[in-house]
Amino acid sequence: MTRLVWAEIRRLLSRRFTGIAMIVLLLGLAGSQLVVNDALSPPNREQLAAAERAYQEVHKDWATNHEQNEQDCRDTGAPLDECIPEPQLVDFTGGPMPFMEAARTGLQLSTLLVAIVAFMIAASFIGAEYGSGSIANWLTFIPRRGRVFWSKLLTVAGFATLLGAFGAALAVGAVLTLAHLHGSRIESVRGLAEMGARSVLPVVVLAVAGFCLGLLTRHTAGAIGVLLASLVVWVGRTGPLSSLAWAQRITPWTPEGNIAAIIERGYTYVVQVEKVTPDGVNIDFVHYTVSLTHGAVYWSILLTLVVLGSLLIFRRRDVI
């Protein structure tokens, strides 16, 4: 078994697609840090001047009309402190994003990029063998299909683990460096490191899923098609269908919701609930949370079923 794993590792690392994917990943990770750099950067002179002009215009309008606006607000029964407060300059100038928020954004972007690349590499690793017919020759040389399957899966999972750890370390190191350069207050480094460690799990999950889908569809394009279909469903559910309660209630049973729960150590989503009152229909926003445990159990069960199903099909299906 060890020899099989080493043979698969050499094959994976020697593939041209793996090298190209790694170059693209490095470029993507570098690009994602530009977003973090922009978030941590303080506003420049031009931005401050534009904010000052906007503040002056809004404050002038408030000074002219605030008495009437406050009276109209009181007539609605709203508290006095909520009735058209005086604009403040800080509300317009803003400032750099807090360190932890910027770090989470950068780590999420890097995790997404690394997970997609790991999925593509894993799907291509087995899909190319079916496309070229080399899998038939390999099984002629090693007739025990179970050992071949597990050696390939272990290779993919190990490679994804190292790739995920590399991406998380690079993202955390980059955001710490950028925060130091911009003079941002660095806090909760331990929490950021823990989030980086958890972000390795989704990379491994998508790599294993990509391998199994490539095996089941016998083609890299088939696995990519499934991934794109999942992305379309996610965009539709969080975009055009975001106002529908049922589309948000299924979040605990969606792949992306449980992946977010693993990365974030709990994922909060909002469901719009309509309530009929004597004054009409009111909409309340109810918050629910998908826990880390729920996400881990969900993906453990799903991956177990997918892996065992792929193994069963691989052992019994003709590969020619």
C-alpha cells in the first residue's frame, strides 16, 4: 500500500495540470491580499476631502430642516434620540476596517480559492485517467481495485491538507504583515490561527468530493459541472430567492452553509417571517445559527456516503 501511495504522489506532482493550478493559485492568493490591503489602508487625502464636502452639504441641510423633521418624527411616536440626529464628520470619513474583520475576509477568500483549486486538481487527477484510458492499464498491473482506490484517495486528501495549511499560513502571515505596515491594532491572533486551522477542513472536503465526482462521472468536466451547478443554486438561493423564508430555512442542510459553520465556528443566517397584525403585515428578521458540530457531522456523514458509494462503483464498474 505504501508503494502505491508513493507512486500516486509522484504522478500527482508530475502532472502539468497540477503545476498550472498551483501557479494560478499563487496569483489568486496574491490578488486576494490586495483586498485586505485596501481594507486596512486609511483614507487618502482625496477621500477625506470628498467626505468633508459631503458632510458639509448634509449638515447644512440638517441645520435648515431638522426642527421640522424632528417634529414629524415625534408625531410618529418614535423616541427623541432616534429623530434625525445631527450628522457627524466621523460618519463620512470612516476609517480602515478593524483588523479581525479584515483578517477574516482575507482568510475566507484564500480558503475559497484554495478549496476550488484542490477540487479541480483532485477531479482532474482521476478524470484524466479515465479520459486517457490509463486507469485500465493501472488496474491490470494492480488488480486489487480497493487498494488502488484508497491509495488515490489518500494521496488527494494528503495533498489537499498540505495545500490548505499552506494557503491558511500564507493568508494569516500576509494579513499580519499588512496590519503592521498600516499601523492597525492587531488583536485575537489566537482566534485567527484557530480559524486558519479550521479552514483546512473545507479544502480537504472539496478535494475528496472532487475526486469522487471525477470518478463517478469519469471526466473532469463532469465534476466541474456539478460544482458549477451547486454554485448556481447557491447564488439563486442567496440572491433572487433571499427574501423567501423557505429558501433560507434549508440553510442547515446545504453544503455551503455547513462549510461556513466549520470555518466560522458557527454560521448565522436570517429568515424573514411575516406576521399579520391589526396594523397590517410586519416582517421580522429571525436569526438562526448552524453550529460547528452540526457542520462537522453533516460533512462527515455526506463524505462517508460519497466515498463508500464511489468505492462500490469503482470495484464493480467496467473502467474500459
